[in-house]
Amino acid sequence: MLITAAVIALLPLALPNNYYYDVAIRIGMNAAMVVGLNLLIGYAGQISLGHAGFVGLGGYASAILTSRYGWPPVAAMLLAMACVGAIAFLVARPILRLRGHYLAMATLGLGIIIYMVLVNESSLTGGNDGMQVPPFTLFGATLANERAWYWATGAVLLVAIWVANNIVDSPLGRALRALHGSEVAAQVAGVDTTRYKVRVFVVSAVFASVVGSMMAHYVGFITPQVSGFFHSIELVTMVVVGGMASTYGAVVGAAILTMLPQVLSRFEGYEMIAFGAILMLTMIFLPRGLLPTIAARWRRS
Amino acid sequence: MSLLAVEALSKSFGGVHAVQDLSFEIEQGKIHSIIGPNGAGKTTVFNLLTGLYKPSTGRVVFDGEEVTGRDAHELARRGMSRTFQNLQICFNMSAVENVMVGAHLRLDQRLLGCMLRLPAVKRGDTRCRDEAVELMHFAGVGKYAGAEAHAMPYGALKRLEIARALAARPRLLLLDEPAAGLNPTETHEIDELIQKVAASGTTVVLVEHDMRLVMGISDHILVLDYGRKLAEGSAREVRANPEVIAAYLGTLSESQER
């Protein structure tokens, strides 16, 4: 936690221009989201292949409320969180009774439904063309440049990590890890496993919603692609590559996979192939993910 | 009054009658054993009692209230706790955390408190960790208090499960073959542990193949064969029952010859 704070505080010294600030901001936002998703996938052992749907919902809720109804961005963001949480709660109960492949298929379907709604409700969302999002203002101050966004994102990421770590090391987090380790053991210990899966699903959806709102305001434009299938897969990949059940692993995963497209951009058109290859190679050689594997090596030597 | 009453309980899996028309009572504060040859339905009975299986017909009354078909976590809330024949340890957690999971229902699990690590949650957790370590010592696995669960040997894991079950402070503790796979010394230690638990006022139900253990510590024995009750009574009564000898002890002496 302190190390992360130090990295966030000192990183600007190494960022020569706005392009690098931009990359750092995207890393921070993705990291905050993936830290939340890791609670669901890494700790509780439940898969979601439709999580970008919640990013889209949060982003569009902010975009629509601020641009069409003139809401202040903070209020829009909070209402988006509440709505996304409520939607996640409603769909989670039936979906999270499913396991393994069936859960994967159901969450995949959920993501596709959200994507289709965002595309088709074009009177509100602008359809495939997307829509403009006004800049983020707080107490009359506008987050105008990359520097301001950098600090805001850093703060959000730290809060995300703090909350995630608190959850993991609490009765709630132990219940989640227990139902991952042995569902019957958790049940006979008194854990209402469905209820806890729903809780973590909602929490991770709200994390996604917050970042969705922030991204919409930061970029100033939003299209349904944010809730697309590929984005969902990207998020899961960040969790898996960085390390399941490791909050800092999630941050590392987000950093690597956010930078990767920039590095790979010279292979234009083939980035996705590299992306897929990295996922496959991680599963084969580092099934526990980057950070846990390194940590285990470190402890052994 | 009995703590647990089972009336005409049956469970069939697609035409196979695993448990048929079984009735028995568990008395408060005693050690009960359920024995029978392999496939007699002992573990099925445990799964029915603890809510992991739903009975096909029949009733389960726990502490004067009908609990037939209730979910496992609800029965846990009412004071049932159990271990498993094939270990159900959470290998993604440390040993002491496994025990702490057992105390789940006594802890503050509210979302906001956990997210913000409110002082009350923190205090409860610290106390719970101390109690868990104490329980591990009680169960004879105190030296693994700092270990990860996946680094522990089999015999220790069996006791870790007992510690976890005890962390719930159950009124009824169901132990499914606690001595399976243990050597005689370890079995003897489990024997002592069960007696300590019973002496502290917890009612114990035991499924076990080790006859010396069963005959030595049980106040009451229920014998199952092909999912039906064959006999019940004290150790002496059961041993003297000709049907039991024919159906069960016969196979036992064969296994002893090996």
C-alpha cells in the first residue's frame, strides 16, 4: 500500500510528457477496475466474461446524466454506482447459482445484452457513433489536464486497493476465499454462499462503474465499445496475467496489458494475436499469474 | 428431550435407495456413533442431517424445530457443525484462517464494516484469530498455527477440520471418519480429543470404521446396513446382536485378518 502510494507520488518525475501521463492514467483506471474484478475472479473464484458491461453502464449513466440532464458529474457518478449496483444485484442471484462454464456463458450473455442495449437505444446513447461527455468538475474546479487527472486517478486507485485489501482480510473476504477453496466447507461453516457471491459481484460491478464514469469524463467521448466482449476479455486477462487472488498482481496485470498495445502498436492489426499469445503462455507457464509466481520464487531463494 | 430426532428419513438417487425409512434420536451431551459396512449410507445420513442433501421423504427435527430440507448454512446457524470423510480444507488459505472460517457466524460480516475495516470488525477479527489459534492447540495442531493449509500433513488436516468445526461452538458436532487414514497413535489422540469435546458439553455424532475407537467411546451406537437401521443400543448390546455380527462384524473380522 505504502509502496503503491510512493510509486504514484514519484512517478511524475519519470513522466516526460503528456503522452506518458495519458498511459499512466489509463493504467491507474484499469488497475482500479481490475482490483475489483480480482475480488470476484481471484478471491471468490467466480468468472465474469461480461464485466465490461458494467463499465459501459457506469460510463453511459455519467455521460447521459451530465450531458442531457445537466447533472453535476459527481452526483451522476454516484447515481451510476447505485444503479449499476442495483442491476448487478438483480442479475447476480439467478446467475451466480451457476458454476464453471455455465456461469461463464451467463455472464457473457449479460455483457452482450448490455452492449446491444447501448447500441440500440440511440436516442439516449447516440448508438454506434457514441456521445460526447462533458469534463469532470468538482466543487467548481475542472479536471482540465493530464496532470490533474493523474492525481485524481492515483487517489481512486489507492482507495480501490485499500478497500479491496480490507475486504480480503475481513470475515467477508475469508468467506469468499473459503467458498472458492471448498464450497461445502463454507456452507457447513454457515456461509450463505450464494449471498456472498452476489455481494462480491455487486462490489466488483460498482468498481467497474466508477472507472467507467471516470474514463468517460477523461476521454470526453464514449462509444458502446467500452462494454464490448473484447474489453471484458481484456479485463479478465489483466487479472489472470497479474495474478489471481493478489491485489497488487491485479495492478501489475493492468499495467502490463495497458502498456502492451502501445508497445505492440508497430505490429498494427496483429496486436490481438500477441494479446492472445500472452494469455495462452501465462496459463501454460505461470498459471498462478505473474506476481504470485515471482513472490513464491523470491521466498524460496 | 432429544437434541435431534430423525423420523422415517429416506433418500434415493435415481432408484438407488441410499437411506430407507430411517428413524433415530440423538440425545444431548452424549457420544453417538453410526457404523455399518461400506455403502451402508452413513455419509448420506450425515449429508441429509447437515443440509447438503435434501431428503426424499421423512423429517428431521433439531432442538424441537423441524429443519427438514433446510440449507446447510441455516443449520450451521442453529448449531450444527461437521467434518468430512474426504477432507474439505480450503487450501487457498492459511491454517488459522481455515479455523476462523468456522467462526464466521459469530463475526460482523456487514459489507460496509468490512470494506472500511471499522474498528469493531478489526477487534472481532483479532479476537477470532486468537481463539482460532487456541482451538488449534486444543485440537493438537497448535504448531501449525503459522502454516499454510497446503503445507500440512494429512493427519494434521483432519484435526484442523475438527478445530474449524469447533470454532462454530456447535451444539451438535458430526465427525465423518475422523480416524480414517491415521496410525494407531494418532487414532488414540483423536479418541482423547473427541472425549474432551464431549466433556465440554457438545453432543457428538461419529461415523467411524475403527471399531476399537467406536466401542470405546460411544454412549450409543446405530448400525446401518443397506440404508436401513439394523440395530441400535449401547456398545455391549450392539456387539451381542446376532444380526449385527452376521452383517457387519463378519466383514470386520475379514478385514482384520488382512
